[in-house]
Amino acid sequence: MVEFALSRSRSRRIALQHHPHGSRSAAPRRGGGDQAQPETLAPTQQTATVASGARWAGGYRARLRITDAAVIAAVVVAAYLARFGSAALESLATPTGSRFGSMALLVALAWWAGLAAFRTRDLRIIGVGAGEYKRVAHASTTTFGLLAIVFLVFQADTARWFFILAFPAGFFGLLLSRWLWRQWLTTQQRAGHALSRVIVIGKTSDVANVVAQIRAGSGAAYSVVGAVVEEEDPVGTAGVLGDVMVLAGMSRAAEFARTLAVDGVVVAGHPNGGSEYIHDLAWQLEGATADLILATSLANVAGPRIHFRPVEGLPLLHVEIPQFDGAKHVAKRAMDIVIAGTALLFLSPVFAVIALLIRLDSDGPSFFAQERVGRGGELFRILKFRSMNASAPTQLGALVAKSEGNGVLFKMKNDPRVTRLGRTLRKYSLDELPQLWNVLMGDMSLVGPRPPLASEVSTYEDHVHRRLYIKPGLTGMWQVNGRSNLSWEDSVRLDLYYVENWSLMGDLIILWRTVKVVAAPVGAY
């Protein structure tokens, strides 16, 4: 689901609810339009809890400001100490030390201002996706780019200490601190805290679909507390949505939002009345605590590919067409070479140990090679550590009927062909490590769609062939979202989403999530 917030009053703040999921059932679920009259609800209790949510939101942003300031101050002071060493305190009284101290203060203030100017603490991006990290990175690089020009003009040669030490240390320090705060925020949200309370409005089927997606997404950060449907009898919707209040009558959506004191109103699909209804609803919500959010039906389109461009009062929505070559792909290839080459160098002793253990555990070679389909349908031989007995290919025919896979892939949780050591290798994905060589040679990428067999590709529907537009990956969205537990439809959906929306920052996040998944494996067999 792609979301857009209609900007109305920029001075309004988003209030986040600070309560467990269970507390949102204080008002009972309504099954019919007459029973769900807004005036029958208890707005006093709901409104009181919103205040605490607003305080929580302000407190979280304050923590980010303090942490950002601490990181910046630490690296700037470190640059000063590196410049003057043990005489740092005495140097403050000298003209050289004073000038360097002034530059340090300028760097710190400019960096702090850059983080604010690029809205790195915007509540719409913190804790969700890669947007927060991208803004921090953009703010930092832009700030130091401008500082480089200033220092060059004034011929401040000693400023190199800030670029050699302060910038790289602060850059990674800021990203690390944001990641640590995100882990805390995620823990809070899983416990039902720090969630934006929303109602969803639209046709019953559209409302049910949006609510299901919000509840399925671990990073949705929303708690659905109510729904407004077009149908006069919303009993069926109430049964699907469960613990939410359901109201019939779209004309009363704004009143319902005020009564529940929600943080957002999500418009699902295309309600009757179209843009005129949405425009009127935006007016009706003026002065309320709720943002207006449109859940579009654009499939596999991520936020960075979407841009608004108003032309003479007509808001145009631009959707970038995916590009499958160019500078961004060159950068991806460069990252593949550096990381894969470095990993192969440092992991070579591990490779030797695993290869020896495989030979000792069962008869047969240490490595297993299999033909897979790469970018553009080209065939290549993928490398793995052997995790099955040597006669595994000949035994496949007798086991096909017992497959527990997703209908296209053969999978068995207790495959008799897997060796004792092979189960451990598969559980922690150690059998996949030799594919680093495929990445280095250019057959694969570190991150990408799952490398398919030729037999799978022969069954693809036309749109599924888009998986082959980029190189398959050693890991990918399928690896960090359930692995073998995924259905075929989910596997295709994740791969196609990645193909059309990938980014270098997104790749780094997937690589990090892969490390976490391998450490606590789910769906690996």
C-alpha cells in the first residue's frame, strides 16, 4: 500500500497513541449504521489518550535531537583532539587553536542545521523504510559539500581534519544511533505503543483489503480503530475487521474521526464521489488532529518513484518508470565486487573447514553446482556447499508427490536426502556462501530476486518474467520475509517489488536484515 498525506495545515502535529492494542476496544464494535452513531461514543477518554500520544511523539523527536547533537559534538571534539593532541587545552588560548575551534563550531552548527533542514526527524519517515537513513545521508553529504566550498574559498587547510575524521565517524555514528532508536521504536510498536490511530473509509472490500495490509505489515505503525463504509449494512465488514467500530455512511467520516480523536483518515480505493468527495473531506478535517491519507492501488510502486507536480491547480502524480541499466546499476556492481571480494578473502578459512567437514560427513564432493537462470534468461552454474547425499538428483522423482513447497518449488522439511551436516548448513544458509564467487564473477548480485531453475521459468506467466530483468541475488526480500514459508504468490510479489524499486540503501538494509535472519533462522529447510 502506497500512502500520500494531503497537506492542509502544516502547523498541525501528528499525535501518536501510547497504549497497548488491547485498550482500543474501550468502545464496543458496532455492527450496524444506526448503532454506530458517533454521538454514542465516549470522546472524553479517547481524547485524553491522544494527549499522551502527542507528548510521546515530541519526546521521541527530542531524543533524536539530543542523540544527533551528542554524535556531532563527539566527532568534532575528536577532530580537535586529533589535530592538537595532548596540547589541546593549551591550544585554545592560541590564535591557531582559536581559529580551529571556530571552524569546529561552524561544522557542528552547520551539520545540526542540515539535519533539521532536510527534515530527518519528520514523524512520517522515522521508523519506516529507508527514507530516514537516506535523509540523514543526504543532509550530511550536502552539508560537508557546502563546507568544503567555504573552506576552499577561505583556504582553511586545517579543515581537512573534519573531512578525514569527523565526517566519516559522524556519518556512521548518526546512522547507528538512528538504527538503535528504530529498534527501540519497533519494540514499542510490537507491544502496541507508539502507533498512529487511524480509521479507514471506503467500500467494504477496499476497507478490508487496506486493513489486512496494515495489520500484516510489521512496519505499518498504524492501529486501525474504526472504519466507515459506503454500504448501509456493514455487518460483514465488522466480522472481517474484528476489534474496530464500523460506521455506515461516508458523509459522517469527518465527524467519526473527531469523535475517536484519531491521527489519520485512510481513504481506501475509489469511494463514490471521487476527487470531489476527497476534497470535501479534507476541508471537513481542517483543524482536526487527523491527517488525510490516500491508499492508492498502484501495485509495486515505492514512494521514491512517486512525485507530485501541481500544474495550474491540477495535482499531477508522476510515477518513474523502472530503469534496468545506467549509473545506479554500475554502482550496484561496484558494491558487489567490493563486498563479495572482501568476504571471499576473509571467509576462505571458513570455506576450507566446511569443505573438509562435508567430505568427512558423507561421500561425494564438497561443492554442488546447478544450472540456474540469470538476468535476461541467460544460464549460469550456481555454486553451493553440498548439503545432500551424492545420489540426491536421482531420488527426486520418488519424492515429488511429498513436496511441501509452494506449488512451484520442491521443498520438504524433512527431506531424507539431506545429510546430517547439511541440515545445519541449510538452517544457517551456510550452504549458500560459495555463491559469493558467482557474485564476484557477475552472474549474480548480493541482493536480488531468488535465482530460479529453468523448469520454474518455463511455467512463468508473462508478468513474472520481469524477475529476470536484473541479476538474481545471494539474498533478497524473499530471504528476509519468510524464505521457504512463503507462498508462490508472495515470493513473486516480493521479487517484482524489488526489481522495480531497488536502491543501494535498500540493498544495505536487506543485507543487514539477512544477517539477523541467519542468526535466528525462520523458514529455512
